[in-house]
Amino acid sequence: MIRYIAPAATLAIALLAGALFGGTLLINEIACETAGDDWVELYYYDEEETSIDIAPFFVTMYYGTNERLASEPITLYSRNRPETPFDDRFAVVRLIRPGMADETDLTGDTNGNGMLDVYCNNYFSSLWNTDCVVSVDTDDEPINGGIIDFVAYSNRDGSLNSTIGSYTGSAIGFGQWESLAGDDGQACMVDIGLGGLKAHQSIARSGPSDSNTLADFVVTSVQTPGRENVFSGGFAGSRRLFRALKKTSVLDADHGAGIPSSIDVFVYEPCNLRFRVFSLLGRLIYESPLYLDIFPGPFSMPWDVRGAGRRASTGLHVGLIEATAPRLKRSDSERICSIPVRGR
């Protein structure tokens, strides 16, 4: 088990990583075309119950100036512990969000978004959506032998960026990535398509095994920061835009602080969403805002069942979730049952 390790010891971590912790710290997901907030998800895997402090490491593409993850311990665990409201195996590194307080062992999930967020002041252009690498390293140099995990990806345009090629060569030299026979430099890199990733897409690890090759990763249309990866191939060909995660939702109508209950859906295609609630007599009880451009993945629509100065009555209500996808020229809807109760 690793506790906090002083920065001066980080090179020793790389040289003796196998002796210091039995598990594997992996790059699990990469989002490189988000609106000003590119992120990398880290995942700690071990069949035994162990943990690791990731604070001393860098998550970096090496180019420009990048910084260590944190000054205070951030511990990932090989098991998702029931006492925390987030999955302890994952941390989400926000690469260009300076000036924000990291979520550490001391603070926990301060923003309540169900994940551990780590904020970095890295290279201002963040990750490239063409040729690029992402590395977990003990420092910000690819040539010092401190690489813990590494991913190279490319749009395969036939013109490899020479700087990215040199970083990939360093990783290959240290056994952290593998080249292919007859490779032009891009063939060994994860293929993100000639146009690069779309805003709702990510590069996701397909499992906990690590062959140090492009075979470990796929491009998915479902971003799941802080959670296990979901792959769009699992619902390829579906005409659905979304599905409700529960056909019947029992909601707390008595929370005095006005904390909203939520209607949870899983979105398959980028779309707009709205949620309405009706009494059994057809009277409109609640209408949500129109949620625009929702990316694939889990999504929650809050409903404060107290209403605007008036509580919803208890008992059965009919909920209608509606979605439109103008780009696909498709719409979708689903009815659910909502039951506000008191005295829970």
C-alpha cells in the first residue's frame, strides 16, 4: 500500500513500481474534444484489496508545461468501498482547470458529482485531437524511465507529428507501448478517425488487462467519467435515443430542505430531453426545463416534488420523458410511473 510519497521519491516509484504496490494504475478513459475541459480518467486495479496514492504523479502529454496531480494524498482503492458516495477505483483528472481545489482524501467529493475530481494547470491547449499521447509518469519527461502507463492515439492522416512520434518512441523504448512491424508511426496508435473524436466521444479501455498496445482501447460514444466504461457497440443499431433506468420511481415528497428527487435515464444518442408529470386525471403537475445537447451516458433530471410553493400529492403519477435529436431527425418518448410518498 502506498501512502503519500514526497516528490523527491517519485523516480524511485517508477523503478520499483512492482515492488511498491501489487496493483496496476491505468489510464482508463480519455476525452480530448470537450469544451475547454479535456479529462483523463485513472483506474486502479488489483485482485487483492490494496490502494495507491496518485498525488505525486503527472498525467501529461509532455508537451508544454504540466504539473503534479496534487500536494495532498488522493488514494484510489482496488475495491469500491461502500462508505463513500463515489467509486474509489477512479479519479478524473481535469487537465486545464487551474485555481480549483482538488478533491483529496481529506475533502472527498466536495461538488457532489459522484466522482473524485483532480484539477491541473497543464499545457494550455490540453490534449490534441489529432496525434497525441497521454501518460501517467513520475515527472514531465518521457526520457527518464518514469512512465507508469501510456496511450498513443492518432487520426491516421499519414503525417505523424514528429514531437508526438518521439514521445511514443520513448514509451516503446521503455516497454510501455508496442510498435507494429512496418509501422509508419501512426499504425501502432489508437485510431480516432480522420476527423478526430466528437465532443461526446472518448477513448476507453476495454478491460483491466494491459498489453501496452492499441488493442486495449476502443472509441466509444458514451463518456463515463468516474464510472466503469460503457461501449457504444453494445447498443449499435438501436433506434432508441434513451431509456428510463426505472419504470417506477418512488420519490421523497417530505425533504424539508427541498433537495430534488431525480428521474434517471441512459442516453444513447446526443439529444434534447424534457420530463413532464401528470396526475391520473391528466392535469400537468410538473414540466422540466428543456435539457439541450445531452451527451450519451447516464443523465438525471431533478424534480422537486414540493413544487413551486405547493407539494405534489402522494400516490401514483404518470411521467412522460421526451427526446428529440434534430441531427438524426428522430424523436423518442417513454412513460414511467412516479410515486411521491411522505414519511420515508
